[in-house]
Amino acid sequence: MWPGRDNANEFEQLAMPLFASLYNLAHWLTQDRSEAEDLVQETYAKALKGFNSFQPGTNFRAWIFRILRNTFLTSRTGLNAVKTVPVDEADEPESFTPVTRESPESILLARADHDAIVAALQKLPLPFREIILLCDVEEMSYREIAETLMIPLGTVMSRLARARRSMRQLLAGRVQGAYR
Amino acid sequence: MTCDTWQPKIDAYLDNELPEADVRDVASHLRSCASCSSEALARSELKRSIHLAAKSYVPDPEFRKRIQNTVSPKVAGRSWNWAWTAGTAFAMILLVIAGSLLWTRQIQQQQIIGELTDLHVATLASANRVEVVSSDRHTVKPWFQGKVPFTFNVPELQGSQFELIGGKVTYLDQNPGAELLFGVRKHLLSVFIFKDSPELDRALGSNGQMRKLSFNLASWSDNGLRYLVVTDAARSDVNDLHARFAEAAR
């Protein structure tokens, strides 16, 4: 059922400020401009249609990002991406083990290289890439991320730690490769 | 507690997700432990770099318009038979539109120049004012390749009173752009370059000069790009630099 005029106004006010963020995430997920546009268009259509089921006072951003992500995961590109990603980690606390192949200096060196960051993000497995984007780019709280990805808070923390460690390893590898 | 106990808390500390009591403990440990402090700095720098680098994809303005049309509520198709009602409504709408256009343009212009002035001041206050440090335009221009979704020409400054100091990537309303820093005598000038958009054009016009907090600002549009200068240098310096950019863009 499509929302009434008042609801449609409210939807527009809530949804349009998130347009650029949704598009950026869609592009990172699909890695293709045209597919990203299709994904965003479908997300807005589904969100508008289902807006009556949105509970006022709850987190709209997490709600619409969840729609985008679920729409992606059921698309052909999303299904392929999920197939190529190893089964997700168990929900257990992250135990810290120092990464000996990298150093803060190497990370700082790589920081200057915008391309290195982009390339490393592109290489990350989908669950790692999306959680880093939600946390570091969208600046979502752990609770918002848990709502968006529909996972427990503990899993958010452990997955984020693993994702960041993979990111650092990819960057450290790139820096070492460049200076060999 | 050993450092192994603190390390897992560093991410949550940097993400502002630690309880207040833990924040104090972690901050106190970081002040006294060089190893954890260095680790926290690296993680914080990486977080910041990802934040900047991963905002890479900017939607096409046409696509935004398409989505906007999809979500905007449709006007109900009720027909009115009274011509005077329609006429009055039409006249009122025209008045409101004319007034609000002027008002909106001024608000938007103030927002944009306020944001750019802040960016300029932040650059001046920063210990690392630019990311590419060079007075050679053939070094600075290529550095932006792949970092901003357009290219531009940097003017030849030999024999002029200007010197190129360097540049960095910046953002205006989530759109990436270039910020070039120039020196003239003891003054600094930031030249911001973004892809031009109907919003910028509407707010700033094709060519204009403004003042904000005693800073001199100039804005012009050339070849699909929007140039904006912010400085405390004289208006004549701004005009001179504008002319050099216009010449370089030909």
C-alpha cells in the first residue's frame, strides 16, 4: 500500500537527505554505477511502499539502509558476492593478537595513498567492507549497525575488529610490495 | 593490566563506544604507554583516511532528480471550477515563489560561503595545510588524478607575485573537490574547485564577489567547474588570480 500524502511528505523529508550516503554504499556494494543506481531506485521504491510499516520514533536511517542491503543481497550481484565470501565468524569476543607484518609507521605511510585505501576496501570480503563503511564512513553507532545488519551487538564488535585487521594487513602488504 | 588487555578497547574508544569510566581508564593508559598510544594513533589515522577516501562515489544530479520525482508526493487531481480561485492561487504562488527564490538563494549563498570560509580557516590552522606540497603546477595537478572526478589547469605563476604552496582534497556538501593553497606576500589564498551544479549556480551565480567575516571571496564558473577563492588578501589580488585561472582554463 502506498503512503498517503502526509506520510509521503514525511518520507521525502526523512529519505532524501540520505540519498548521497545510500548511493555511495550501493556503489561500494555493487562496484558498478548503473547497478548502484538500480539498487538505490529499488530501495526508495520499496521503502516508500513499506513506509506505513515503519515505526515512528525508531531509527529511520538503519531501516532504509537495511532495505538497501537486503535488496542487494537478493540481487544477482549480491548472491554472487555472498557465494564467494567465506562463512561468517562465530559470535565470540575478539581476542587481540598483534599483527607483526605491519607497523603504525607503515599504516601512516599508506594513509597518504588514497588509492591504496580504495583498493584495499575493494578487496575486502563483503561483510567486512560493509561494516567498515557503516562505521567509519556513515559514522553509525554499534547499535545502529546491529539494527542495519540484523546481527547482535557482540558480532558487530568482533566483525569490525576482524575487518579492520584485514584492512591493515592489505595496506601493509601494499606498502611492503611498493618498497620491495 | 598488560597492553594485550587494552588493545581490544582501543577501537571502541576511537568509535566513541566505551562507557565513561572505561574512556578515562583508556585515555590515562594511552598517556603513559608509548606502544598503545602509537597503535591508537595509527588506528585513528586509518579511520580518518577511510572516512575521506570511501566517500568516493557521487550520484549523478539527473539521477537525484529522478529519485526526487519518485518520492515527491503527487498533487491530488481535484479540479476547481471557479476561475477566480485559480487566478488568485496562481498569483499568490507567483508572489511566494519570487520571494522564496530570492530568500532561498541568499540563504544558500550564505551557507556555502560560510562553509568555504570555515574550510579556509581550518586549512590555515592545520599543522599540515596541504597533502601535496609543491610549487610546481605539474606536480600538484597530476596528484589529484583519481581523487576528484574532474581535472583542471593550474596557472603559470612564474614572474608573478603569487606562489603555489600545494593542494589537498576537500568536500563541499559531500562532493569531492580540490583545494589549492597560494601565497601572495604574507597572505594565503585558498582556491576551491568543484564540479559545477545547478545548486551552486543558483546560489552563487556565474560570477560574483562576496565578503564574509572580512574575508574576500570570489566565485566563478568555467567549463563545468566552479571556482571559489577565499582569502584575507586584497580584492585586487583575488581578481589577479581569477584572471590567471581563466587564462589557464582556455
